[in-house]
Amino acid sequence: MTPPHPRRTIAAGMIGNLLEWYDFAIYGYFAATIGKVFFPAEDPLAQVLAAFGVFALGYLMRPLGGIVVGHIGDRFGRRAALTFSIAAMALPTFLVGILPGHETLGVAAPILLTLLRMIQGLSVGGEACMAMVFLVEQAPPGRRGLAGSMASLAATGGFLLGSAMGAAFAALLPAEALAAWGWRIPFLLGLAVGVVGWWIRRLPEAEPPRPRTATKSPLIDTLTRHPRSVLQVAGVAMFGAVGFYLMFLYIVTWLQTVEKTTEAQALEVNTISMLALMPIAPLAGWLGDRFGRRPVVFTALVAGFLFSWPLLWLMHHPSFGMQLAGQLGFVVIAGIFLGIMPALLTEAVPASVRCTAVALGYNIAFGIVGGLTPLVATWLVARSHMDLSPAFLLMAAAAISFLTLLTFRETSRDATLRT
């Protein structure tokens, strides 16, 4: 990294993604408990559905969040956007932990929970993109791929941290105590991560060069002068979005409902796979710096298209070893793509609208298409009566990203980023 304190700069870029996925994991882990606390005690299934409905609503806020945080980043500087996004993420996480439930507040409890999740959705919509842009912009030529991969590494680390935190409290506390107050502690601890991140991002070393803005509205400038950049970002990110949500989130449900795998075994396969994903991302970033973005990404996309069906077929067996082998195959393919994606997207967009254009395209792919992927996969299995039909979704996404990548030029050898 080029700043005087490179470790601090890397930490500033990573910590928001870590907090984002930490919150994602603990909310999903305690969704059933959250449903009981904040929604009327009529139907346990309805409570869980309501809790996940609030979770989904937060995701629908991501495109709007990308516009807001992207505007701040392009208009007032990267550090201002990073500081705003981590505050808008940490405070609602903490407030969820202290918010009284339905028995105390009545109908106000689910309303306030929904508002807090919507604020978090705004933050998440900009945080992931700002982290990518920030890390890549701060890196010297020849290291931008590796630096950008730290954003993907932080996301995986945050997810594992949240899952581990939830599992630890579930193991340490009696079930009654966990349901009464224990589930709140991981949310409260999120504030500590947020405060550290806010402090790091307020330091002068975390301020990258101010971009040159052509207009007072980066959004208008993006939509009128750079709509192609938004479509390129969305198209090439499609494979990462569908692949991640399908193979690291939906797959746990698929193993239980289709393959009749126990919940414990499904979670064990997924956890080991997430651990294996962590070293793949920086390795992929290094490969992108060494051999170029396009060759490595093309390789991952071709592999995703050719091997999605065989790898899912491998997981369609009761053997733990076969399920893990199939999942690890997806880890290599998705990890390579996700590791290079930050540098690829950042380098493709001009600096004046980089935050806004990347945020719009990224959130179209991850916030909308990726967010709907588990639902579409479930519908596809039910309608087609083909257990392996989710592979078609990944193959289609690989094809779209492949065709979109044909419109990209190789940027790994550029001495400077586009201005």
C-alpha cells in the first residue's frame, strides 16, 4: 500500500465488511428467537417468516444505500462515506440488542426493528462497494488485485465470526437464558467493532485523494454519462452474487430438504467450506496481479459453467466426504472470482463516479438478483422436480458474466486508475 501506515489503511477498508457479515450471521443464527421476541405469539412459523421478512426488507434497501453512500464518496471523499456507513451499521446493530420486545412495546417493537434493519440495509448497500474502491485506490500498481481481495476476505471472516459467536453463546448458556437475554449480547458486541472501525476511519492516514467530480450529482452523472459502466459492473458481478448466495447460504437448506442431511452435518460442511474460502480470495487477488484480471476471471467463469452440475451432483449424496468435496470445488471457483472482483470493478469505472457506479451495479447483482436466488432456487426445485436444477442458475450467471467480461479491457498493467 502507498499510505504511510499500510496496515491501518487495510484495516480501515476491511472492518466495515467484517461488521456487515458479522451482523448478517448473528441475525440469521437467532432468527427464530428474534421472531418470538418481536412478533405476536400466534404461529411459530409465522414468527420466523416475519423475522426473515424484515431481514429481506433490509436487503431491498441496498440499492438506495448504494446511491446514498456512493454520492457521499464521490462528492465528499472516500473517508466521509466510510465513516458514515460504519456508523449507520454499528448503531442499529447495538440498538437491536437493547430494543424491548413485543410484550413490552406491542406493535411498536416490530416497527422499530424494521426501521433499524432498513437503516442497516442503507449502510450495507454502500459499505461493500466503498471498501472495495477504497482498498484498490490506495494500492500501488501491481498490488491492486491483492489489496482489493482483502474486502472479500473480511466478508468471509465476519460471517465466520458471527457464526462462531452465536454458536458459542448457544453452547455456554442454558436455552432459557439464551432466549431471554443471551441472544442480545452478540448484537451489543457489534458496537465495539463499530467504534474501533469508526476510530480507524477517522484517522488522517485513512483519507485517499479526493476524486474530481464533474457535476454536483454523481448519480445524474452516472446515469447520463456512464450507464454502460453500471451495466458492466452488474453483469460481471452476477456470477459472484448467484454463486455466493446459492452455494454458501441456500446450500444448507438444500442439503436438508433435498438430500435429507442432518442440520449439524449441513452446517459443518458449510463452515469448513467458508474456512477454506478465506485463503482463496487473497491468492486469487495475487494471481490477478501476476497474470491479469481477465484470464483468471475467464477461467473461473468457464469452470463455473462446466462444473456446476457435476459438483452439485457430487453433493447429492449422503456421504459427508462427497458433500464436502463438492462444496470445496465451488469454493475454489467462487473464491477465485470473488477475490479478483473488487479490483476488476474498481479499475473499470472512472474516478469521478466510481463509488456511485460500482454501488449501483454491485447492488443490482448482489442486493436484488443475489437476494432472490435462494427463493428462485427453491421454486425451481419444486416446479421442475429436479434436485440438481439450481445448477442451471449458476450456469446462466456464469454465461452472463462471461459475455459481459468480453466488454472489459485488461487493466492490471495500468500504472494509474482511470480518472
